[in-house]
Amino acid sequence: MIDELELKPTDVEYENIQQGIYHLSRVDVNEHFAFPSAQVARAWLRAAGNSANMKFRGAGLFKEGTLYFEGKRYIPKIYFKYDEINSKDKSHRLPDELLQIPELIEYAEKSLRFEIKILSTQLKDWYLHLGCNWDADTATMLINDQFISKLQLSANMPIENEVIESLPKNLRLTYTAWVNGEDLRQVLSRPTFYRYRTRLMEYGIDISIVKDIEKEQSNIVPMIRYLEAVPMGIPDWAYEKGLVA
């Protein structure tokens, strides 16, 4: 890399780089989270754009398919990875040869990217302005502690109409009853209730939370209820195809 950039560090500078003794002025960290399908990922993002709040920041700004939470020190955002790699903007679009890899497309179609752009002032406050203060777990820790744990969604976050129409009839009826404020524990048998709850949780709906129609806007729950708190990670095929060193 040094040769490619035509850099000529001194022996001391090179040793400092090896030990992580260098200053960082901006760092972007990210994790990808999996959804059952591209349709669900898109619907979840649009719904979050209408109902998501972040502690100490308020409502997000949903613009051109990206949900932002603006700030002067660090900027969290969520977007659909598939749209980015197929963007008309050449700075984001992947080369055509990479877009021919089926595994990569499938990976992107089912993932939302959670990202934080961290600026110099915040890096210093977190003592992360030096490379040596980072390790393999730092990025995931920041995503979890400074983003996901502070993100809140309405407990009544709706499913997009296109997703509702694609649901099996029994789930569609169950969802409609939940939207109307019914306590489904009183209507369904215990096994059926938990079976439907598991299915609808895939779409960010927890029917164990009775929908309070009168207080819909004040009823918020942590974002973690809607996501498996396990990043997608780097798949084996990415190593096998030489996309990751």
C-alpha cells in the first residue's frame, strides 16, 4: 500500500504506523443486519423513516432512501445496501464484474447497513483518535452502544401495504386484528399465538404488545426488539472469491 501511494515514511514513522501510533480525523464504522427479503428490508426502512427516534437527537431525517440522525460530532444512518451498490452514482456503485456475483447480490438484497460517521472531536472524546486504541471489536461496540441501543421505534410501527398483501391470509387477518387494538392472547390459542407472533416478528411486529390506538405516538420501544442483535458478518464465499483478504 505504501508503494502504491508512493509514500516514503522514515523508519521511525513506519514503526509508529506498525504500532498504531497515528492520528485519525474521521472514521466510518458499520454493520449489516439481515432481513428475510429485500421487500421486508425496504418496508422496514421506510416505516422506520416515519417512526424512528434516537435518544438525545429526536426524529431522523429520511432522504433518498437513507435514514439519517444529524449531529456535529457523529452521524448515524441506515440504508439499503442493494440500492447503494446499484447506484447511478459511480462513487457508490460497484464495478459491473462484481455485480455479476449472485452471492453478493443476495447478500445485499437482504441487508440494511447501519453506519456511523465519526468526526475528529468525537474520536478524541472517545479516545479513539489513535489507531492503537482500536481493536477488532471496537466497530461493533460503537454500533451497538452509540446507535442501536439509543434507537427507538414506535411499538405500533406499521407494515407497508405491499408487505401486508404478500402475507398468508391467516397472518393478514391476525395483523389486522392487532392493528385494531385486539389483545390476541384472548383470541388465539397459546400455540397459535406464539406461532403467529414468531412469523410477524420477522416484519417488526410484536403482537404481544397490545396496540394502544389512543396513545400510538407515545408508545416507543427499543430498536433491539425489531432486529436480531447479530451482525451478518463477512460470509465464507467472500473469502473464497478473493473479495476479502
